[in-house]
Amino acid sequence: QVQLVESGGGLVQAGGSLRLSCATSGDTFNTYAMGWFRQAPGKEREFVAGINWRGISTSYADSVKGRFTIARDNAKNTVHLQMNSLKPEDTAVYHCAADRTHSLTPSINQVSYDYWGQGTQVTVSS
């Protein structure tokens, strides 16, 4: 069983930055693709960013391209989401997730992910 724990959320003004981290347990982290998803109140959970197991291929939602960057550190079993130029519409609970497949590109579909963290709240004020 893989456990995922997010951190780094908080309250920030529009235009500001936050860096989310996801720490994972287990010794198979470097075989998993990783993703970040978010869920705003009253909305469906949506894909934000993903990175394949080697850290070479990444995917982003159109709404965050050019502002968010996903990266992984396989030596430390962590994945990060650097969020710049934050907007009020980025307000949500952010979850990291792990996908056990070895696909070349990270999936944007939440059903592909096997393990989920509890989430960290990000609030962007206008």
C-alpha cells in the first residue's frame, strides 16, 4: 500500500506563488506516474498536471499551462507542483495521486490512478 501526504497549501493573494509537495511511502515510487488533481467547492475533481515515472514526460491542463510546473525527485520519493501567477479560480483542494502503470505519458484521467492523498487546501484571494 502506498501512502501519499500533501503539504504546502495555504492562503495567497492573486499573482502569488505556492509550491505543493507530495511525500510518498514505499520503495516503488520511481515506478509510478504521478498526478495532481484539484476539486473546487461544488465542482468535479479535475486534472491539473501529471508526470511519468521517469520524469521525462509531463502533461498539464490548459488552464494552468505556463503557470504550473510539476517535477519529481525519485531519490526523495516526492513530487512537487510549483504554482505561479495564481488566480482566484485556482482555489481548490489539491490532491496528488499515483498511477502504477509504466505509460510513456501521464494519464489525465483520474480513474487511471490507484492511490490518492487526502489533499491540501489552496485559497487564492482577489
